[in-house]
Amino acid sequence: MGINIGIDLGTTNSCISYIEGEKAEIIATPEGTRVIPSIVATNKEGKKIFGTEAKRQFVTNSLNTIWGVKRLMGRKYKSKATQEILQRIGYEITEAENGDIKISMDGKKYSSEEISAFLLTYLKDIAEKKLDSQIDSAVITVPAFFNDAQRQATKVAGEIAGLKVSRIINEPTAALVAYGDFLDRDGLYAVYDLGGGTFDISIVDVSSGVYKVVSTIGDTFLGGSDFDAVLIEWIMEEIHRDTGPDYSLDRESLQRILQVAEKIKIELSFNEQATMSLPYLGKDKDGQPYNFTKTITRMEFEELTKGLVERTIKLINKSLSEIKAKPSDIEKIILVGGQSRMPLVRKRLTEVFGKKPVSNLNPEEVVAKGAALQCGIMRGNIERMLLLDVTPLSLGVETKGDSFAKIIEKNTSIPVQKSQIFTTISDNQTTVTIHVLQGERELASANKSLGYFNLIGIPPAPKGFPQIQVTFNVDANGMVSVTAMDKKTQLAQGMRVEYSGGLTKNEIEDIIKNAQEHKMDDIKALKEIAARNGIAEELEIIKQFLKNNVDFLNVSQALEVKKIVSNAELLKDEESIEKLEEAYSVLKDTRENLNKIIMSQLGVADNEVVGNDVIDNGVVGNDVLDEGVDYND
Ligand SMILES: Nc1ncnc2c1ncn2[C@@H]1O[C@H](COP(=O)(O)OP(=O)(O)OP(=O)(O)O)[C@@H](O)[C@H]1O
Ligand SMILES: [Mg+2]
């Protein structure tokens, strides 16, 4: 059996780990780098380069230096997130024919999965060389807010790289697994992850070794590089004040400034002040070589960046209020991500939570270590906790009248499988279309469509009789598959949810908020649709009756029914739901009365006729699925 590794595939940096004995160890590059820049590039000679080497040409060859690809995973070109990313990168992204994105590097176009796969191949090679063994499979971590499309994209990237991805787990969960025994009791744990490009705060409920992410929010555009940017701006202002060459700096000089800014920022986490020195940084206004040397204190730097730290604190408060928890309800605050080493971050967290955050394990390595431990747990080498995550949004199907039947509620622990029984809408309907949706709105059309499939070959039967069992399965990686089965014939159809363009956690939040705001409107709209559909159906039946069976009625009965019909027909523009519902109920009563009249005249007893008490009592629900589309459409 080959070796399994854990991979933290970060926006800025990646980290690899494996299990030695019962302990997770980090795998460093031959140069000794343990935290490897997530950068793929081609150099001036067109050769592919990776990691630290690629980072060195970040500014000088920006067009062919692909960084931050994690933010692009599973996204459509036209999505808001992609458009936002476009403003911030130096390489080219275009739209693929199917709406996905294509990244240009050295004149060739790649999908985000392919770029990630280059990185993963590089990481796998490092591990194989170091361990002198074939890598069998990997556990890869993703942010807790990653949706199905983003998780699948990550898995696909692993597969392209020739890695069997045995599990995708959430980063905060991995961090807590790495802390394992240190979590001395059950309760709520906060994972504060301030990385290179993104910030997340996740609150995880740990109970008897089961980890459940109960809240995860953050900012996809807040991380270490923003702290660097503040320092770069400060340096540029200083150069300007010196009347140095600030407006004529070449790319080489900018690259040097960028590197020095990050270095100084890191130094300030350990020292009270730091001195930067950049000799021969172009020429000054008199044409003389310009040397830049400046000292900045930690206090000055904190003053410049406190706004960024406060943005993370705001999100913590939001996260706590979302689950109605107080800071004191949190057992421990675990630090993840290189930027969380900043003393100001620790100081503010101590103030907010009333206790010091925990960073016994290296915040840049802890996620990879948790992933490696998960490999060990899955192989049975390590006896430890079960991992449990939750679905970020509800999943379900569209039913009659633009309704959304939720089958798996948001925040359900995964893996999970749930079924519900549906039926047909028309007599002799032989096809149903399963429209798979994700979201929180009551109206089907207001949710995100994940795809459609048809179940065909249902034996003809009166509407409401067939029993179609729709089953949703969300696996431990958070990936969704759906099947529909006609219970009578056991005929089944299904689909894996296709890539559907990513949702950022902000979008997820928006969806949830939006759903709350629209709940009343949605319910109103659903009622209106139901009443209008009901009116249309009843009108059709009654009009058929008037056409074919009017002889059963006496003159005044016929007149009254006609009056009811013409009144109902006047309601096309009616807006009041009460009036629509009232008309629907009048029509229903009328139709029932007409039935009774016919039956009594034919001499048939009432209870022999009505057949729709047949639907099984054991049926969970009998929502009606919309009629299938014709295959020739
Ligand atoms: N001692 C330090 N003090 C401050 N910042 C640091 C320190 N060490 C590293 N960093 C910063 O941490 C960032 C990288 O963090 P990390 O490797 O955790 O990111 P990542 O996991 O790739 O990012 P993301 O979580 O956004 O995917 C960089 O911006 C780096 O400059
Ligand atoms: Mg990270």
C-alpha cells in the first residue's frame, strides 16, 4: 500500500503532511520550505516553475505567474466573484464556451482545475521524493464555506494530478483534529483563520469526538497580502517624500518592494521595530542612484493596519450572533493562517473573548497536519474521532406551483441520505422532471438550479397515484447525488450534481438573508400560484361538464354554474389572494356538487366514487412533481 498524505491547498501557500507513527509530520521541499507558495508560472524560457521560484517573478513576469487560483475554483466567468478577482490579478482570464473560466499562461489556456492540478502534481512529487515512495491517495482540505461545485473542482484537480482524493475535509475541522487531545472537553470552539488572501471564522461544535461546523463566515478578500499592501503604500509615500523615483519604478524594483514589505511585516511580529534597506532603487530626481533605508516600529504598523484587524473582529461578532452565542461560550480560540501570528491580532482576540487564543501548533501547518491525521483515522491507524460537517444550504426539488420541497435542510450533518415520496400532477403522466435546487427561498424559481433530469417510463395511472421516491445523498466530501425511483416498477434515474458555478460565503449569507426577508412574499406568491392554478383546473373540469353533461342540470342550476364560471373568469387580473382563494373554494364546491348531482341521478352512492384516498398512509409526503418535458422538445 502506498503512502497517504494530507494537503492544505491554500490560496497563498500550501502545506503537505504525512503520518509517521501516530504523529503528523510536515514534508518540506528539498530547499527546506515547509510552507510552499501556491504559485504556478512559466519563466522567461517558457519552463514551468512552482512555489518559491515562481513567487520570485510575481511582479516581473506577472502575466505568466498564476497565483490565488483557489478563489477561482468551481466558478463561472460571469459570477460576481470572478469579476472581482479580475480586478486584482496580473494574469489573463477568459470565458470558456460553457461559461467556465480559462486561465492563460504562456499562450495556453487552462481551467482552474488544471492549474490546481499542476500545483498538486508539484506537491505530490515533493512528497514522493522525500518519502521515497509512491503516494497513494490524499485528503485535501477546503474552506468550510466551499460549495459542492468548489469541492468537486478540488477533487477533479486531485484526480488530474493522479491523486486519489480519499476525502475532502473542511479546514477548520482539520485544524481541530490536529489539536485533538488538546480539546479537553465538549463545547464550542472557534477557529480564526487569517491566511494570505482570505479570512474565515468558523465555530465548531465538538461533542464526543464529533465535529460539526455550526457557523462559518469570512471575507474572501482579506488576508496577509492586504497587510503587505498597506506597508507597500507606506514605503511608496516615504520614497515620494524623499523625492525618490516613485513614479518611474520598474517592475524589478516593485518586485523588491513587495518582497521587502512582506519580510518586514513578518519581522514586526517578533520585533518592536524593523529596518528595511533597498539599495539602488532606481534614480532620484537628480539622476543619482537612490538607496532606500527606513525603520518602522510595530506601533506604527499596527496603527496603519488596525482597520484590517477590526474587519475580522466584526465578522467574529456576526458569527457569534448568528448562533446566538456569547464570546464566553467559546471554549478555545484556535489560530490558523500565517497572518494570525501578528501580535495585534492576538491582543484583540484576547480582549474580545476574555482569554488568550491558542497557537501551540504552527498556524500555517496545523490544517495540513489535521488532514494527514484524517488519513490515519480513515486507514484505522489512529483511533480517534469521527468527522462531521454540515450542508451550507438546503437541498430539494421543485414541485407544482413553483414550490421548493426541501429534502435536506441547511446545516444538516453530512454524510446524509434522505428520501421523500412525490407523485404525478396529471392523469397518465409517464415522465416527471426532477429539478434539483439549492437555497432557502420558498419559491423554486428564486433558488439556485443545480440541474434537471427526467424519470421516464412511469406506467400510466391517474394523477396522484404513482409513488416516486426522490433520494438525496450528500457524501462525506459534501458532494451531492440525486435519484428518483418509481416505487412500482423500481425504475430509477439519477444525476450527480454538475458544476454549478461557485458561491462565496458572502453569497451563501446573502441567500439565507434574502430568504428570510422574502419569506412572507414567497408564501404569498405560492398561495397566489396555488389559487390561480386551482381556479384554472376547476374551471376546465366545470366547463367540460357544461359542455358534455349540462342535461343533468335544471335551468336555474345551469345558470348559476355559468355565472360562477364567468365570475371566476373575470379574476385574471385580480390581485387579492383572499378573493382568489375564495373563488377557488367556490369552484371546488361547485365541482363537488356537480359530481353529486350526476351520481345521484345515475344512482351511484357517493363513497364508491372518490378514489383518491388510495395514497398510502405510509407515504412521507405527496408533493406533486411538475410534469416531465417531452423528449422531443
Ligand atoms: N509571522 C508572521 N506575521 C505576520 N504575517 C505572517 C507571518 N508569517 C506569515 N505571515 C503571512 O501569512 C500569510 C500566509 O498565510 P498562510 O500560509 O496561512 O496562507 P494560506 O493558507 O495560503 O491562505 P488562505 O487561508 O487565504 O488560503 C502571508 O501573507 C504571510 O506574509
Ligand atoms: Mg489557509
